[in-house]
Amino acid sequence: MNSISSHIRYSKHSQTLLLNQLSNQREAKGETVFKFGFGQSPFPVPTEIQKALSEAAHRKEYMSVQGHPPLREAIANFHHELEGKNWSADGIIVGTGSKILIYCLLAALKQAEVLLPAPSWVSYAPQAKLAGHNVSWLRTNSETKWKLTPSQLEKVCIDKKKLNIPLILIFNYPSNPTGQTYNSRELQELASVLRKYEVIVVADEIYSLLTYAKDYATLEEFYPEGCIVTSGLSKWCGAGGWRLGFCHIPKSLGQEYFDAVLGVASETYSSAPSPVQLGACQAYQNTPLTKAFLNKQVNLLKKVEHYCRSSLTRAGVNVHTAQGGFYLFPDFEPHRQALKNTGIENNEDLCNTIMKETGVALLPGNAFGMPDASLTARLAFVDFDGGQIFREDQKEPEFEKAKQGIDKLCHWLLAL
């Protein structure tokens, strides 16, 4: 059976999941770990949503591949009221997390060129390759706050359009791993290029409800005909393990494509779990409790972000203010010589050494498409008790574990 080895399609273990596993193993040994590597929401699922899931636990039937109609209707109404989306429930597909839906969107095409800004979330490139597509990286830099520029996008579109196959841009904002988002002008300029070259966009808006500014723009406003939106419960609702996500596909992309995505869904995850879909119906109710929950999350995240970023800046690290979500993308380039003197010359060695000597878990930049030699890493500032936002007696938010981790990291850097 050894002959099978030459035919295996290799795909690495997701680096975020692997790092979380290694962090848990270290913790199990009694060693202190500051979990800044795995981007899991620290906030608990609100009790009324938990109750809805519990009450639906007896439901065991398969629901439709596209998703429970009342849930799709609730999602459309929810995002219309909170974000001004004008979606029809008929254009929504519910799945076991937005991750599998992004794969379905890619796998529904025979051949495509997938465009990824670097840095981008760790699973986009492997999913594109598993779907049989080529990946073109668009290198961004710290000077532009790791944002994709219109000229950069146009250059790659001119080059790749010669292939005569669909171009797909996977566009995540607020960004995992950088915490950056785009303003109306930036999105409008990108939309002009996307429309010119008929690029299909998968707009991963999983963090959109955790954008720090109250009024924020989305790409779909400026390019509705070519913009597929994906989102779900994992970030804003703290329900990553529930594995409930959705995508909205505009009618302009055609019924044939929509049906092809449903076909891939039917042959992979079949349908999202019935109890979870019914629990999600409660989550997607736009109630005063929902708005209060979102506001409390954002207020606390902004405080933690400020402490982490300002501390890193004082320690001489290049890092930009996050605009949403719970990530920073520090660049340790100013410390290159001091790090080189200790034998550290790439981001994997950097993160491995930091973990070993401080217990701070970071994910290296190369996991997100950055060159090995870049001294970049993702820092997920979520190692704190998110449940405190529900406690009425909590006057000032506390995040001592996150402070300790950042302080340890900064002290280690300054002692080089």
C-alpha cells in the first residue's frame, strides 16, 4: 500500500487549531500559557440563546441543505436592521460554519484563480488548493496598514485575466490577522477595479458586528452584483463551537452557480444541525439585549486592544491600531538585529522562542502568507474573562491575564 503516498494531496493541519492544542498541552503540564495564538471569542453565548438550543435538543431531523427557512428569514432581517443589508432569504445558504461554506463557494467552480491579500486568514489558501484552484498572493505592507490597494489589485487582475478563468478575491474585514478594516472611499476605489475585471468577491464579514466604529461601510454597498457575503455566530455571538454560518449569494451570479454551491453543500455537510439552527433563530433576533451584548463586547475589546497596542508600541514594535475584532499584527522588524544576535531570523523561530521563554503563544506571519523572513506574528488579545460583561456588579472591566502576557512579552523584548 506504500504506492498511495505519491498520490496524497497534502494539506497541513490548521495552524490556529494546532497552536491551541499545543497551548492546552503546555497548560496541562502546569506551565503558564498566555493564549494569544488562537482567535476564539472570550465571551459566553447569552443565556436566552443557550436556552433556545437546549429546548431544541430533541430535534433530530435533517433540515434542508439550504437551511431552515425561518432562520434564513431571521438572518436577512437581522442584518438589514443592524447593517442595512438588503438580502432575500432565498439568497442565503446556512451551513456548519462559514468556513465550510467558503470551501463550497470555491469548489462549485471547475477552475478559478483565487486572489489573497497577504496576510490573510490561514485557511483560505489551503481551501482554494483543495478545491483545485491556484492562489495568487497580493503582498501588502505595514506602511499601508496591511491593506490591499486599488493599483495593486488592478495589476494582478490585468495579469491574471489572461487566463480566461474566474477571478475570486477572498476579502476579510475587519481582518484576521491585522484587525484593520476599510473606509467608504477605499472600498469604492476597490469596487471600481473589481467591477472592471468582473472579479467575484467572497467578503468574509465574520467580524463585522465587532467593528469598533458605529457606522462602517461594507464592500457590498459599492459592488453588490459581484459580492458574496459570509458570516456566522462564531465571533459576535461567542459560539464558535456551534458551527453555524451562512453565505448570501447575489442573484446576479446566476441560479446555476447558486445550485452548484448547494450541490457541494449537499455532498459535504448535508445540513447544519437542527437544534443549532433553531437556537440560532433566537440569536438572530434584533432585541435590545442583542445590541447591549454587542456594545459591551466592543467596549471591552477596545480597552484590551489599547493596552496591548500601546505597550507593544512603547517596546519598539511596529503595530497599528485595530479597528475591529480581536487581533493585532505586530511587526518586530525594529528588533531584527537584537533578535538575530540570539539566533532568531524568521517568524517561526520568533514565535517558538517567545512561547518557550515567556509562555506567550503567537502565530507566525508565514501562517498568513507572509514571507518566512518577515518578523511578523498575529496576536489574538482574548485571554481574559469575557463573562464579566454580564455581571451587574462589574464596575471596571478586568483583563489581568492579557496584561500579564503583554507585559512579559515586552519585558522579554527590551531585555534582548
